[in-house]
Amino acid sequence: MTASLANLSIDLNADLGEGFGRWRLTDDEALLSIVTSANVACGFHAGDPSTMRRVCELAAEHGVRIGAQVSYRDLAGFGRRSMDVPPRELADEIAYQIGALEIFARAAGARVHYVKPHGALYNRSVHDEAQAAAVVKGVTLAAGGPLPVLGLPGSRLHEAARAAGLPVVAEAFADRAYTAAGTLVPRGEPGAVVSDPDTVVKRALGFARDHAVTSIDGQRIEVDVRSLCVHGDTPGAADLARRLRSELTVAGVRVAAFT
């Protein structure tokens, strides 16, 4: 059933700062003029100190919420290779990444508002209880308060975060295919990435208004989310994000950072 549009709002987040040295993958300047939350790479899958500083300054200038996008230590694989990292070590690495970004956020007059795993760590923490708990342990080590955790609804990550007293924020991906179980179709499988802009917009409106999406095998899945992700490394990401925000607004959905 379509939800009432009264007081309906959704956050629009993007993966940013995904460069290293002279290499730059994301159009940070353009995206930060559109999105409401910025998932900033913290140096483990992408990003370096200068990039982190620059993105934090731009985010603060545009009034965009800063989030730490933490990852496995995998620059060569862009954080998209699953790794068996011992939980204690992983927790330390998560805390290290958040702490590094916090320095630059504070220097820009802002702060880190939330944490979101990237790539393989995101997918692994959906079902791996030990890795999910390690991520949450890292968040509690680094944060001075209950820092929200952005992730897939129903994930082990959110279960662990709630158990630790951390707020959770459910997010969706309009440009990724879903299984009937409500998880993301692995990138290596056919149809995993939705590239047609019209389809992406239609799915985004479905998430925001109907709290539902159609799975890759045609089943309707109920998904109550508070944030929509735009992948910053997608070709034309800024144009797509701009169109998403416009069409959501026209449809009566307020685009605003989650509280």
C-alpha cells in the first residue's frame, strides 16, 4: 500500500572521497551540492588525508552530514574483496578509520555523524555475526556517544548495533538489484547493477513512497528505509543524484538528512 506523503522525508547519501593521490573517482564537488549525507572514504579502500580534508571542508560548506565509510584494508581491490580479518583487529581498524576522519571533520567545523561499512565489509556484515560485532565494537571504541550505523535492514550489523545501544539507519540502493530475501544481488551476477536512469528513479520513488521494491525474480519486498544511496563511482552519478532529488521533491518527498 502506498504510504501517505504527509511529512514523508528521506536522506540521500553518496560515497565520496573515493580517490587516492592524483587518482580521483568521484565528483565530490557536484555531489555535495545535491546529497544530504556524505559517506567519506577513510583511507582503507580509497581516500587519503588530503582528500579526506577536502571532502570534509566541502561537506561542511554545503551543510552535508559527514559519515565515515569504513572498509577492509584493501586499496588494490577497492574494498570489494571479502577478507577474514580477526574480530579484534577489525574493530581496531574501524576505530582507526573513524578517528582519522573525525580529525578532518572537526578541523572543518563539523563532526562525524554516522558510520557506514563499504563494499565487501557491508555485504559480509549483513550475515556474519562476528564481523558485524567487530564493526560495532570499532564504532563504540571511536565514538564519544551513540554514533548511528547505516546499513541494510534486517542485517546482523543492525542487530549488533542495537544490542550495543547504537541507533541504526536503514538504507536502500535504487541502482542495485535485490534478492527475494531482501539482500543485494552480488555484483558479479547478471543484473546486479541497475543502470537505466528511469528505472533507478522509479525504484527510488518506490522505496520512499511505498516502502517496497521488486526483487530480481519479480517478488514485491517490503523495505522500510530512511536513506537512499547513490554510488559516487557510477558514471554520471551527479546527474542521476540531481534527477533523483528533483523527482522525489516533485512527488512530495522531502529530501533531508536523517535525524
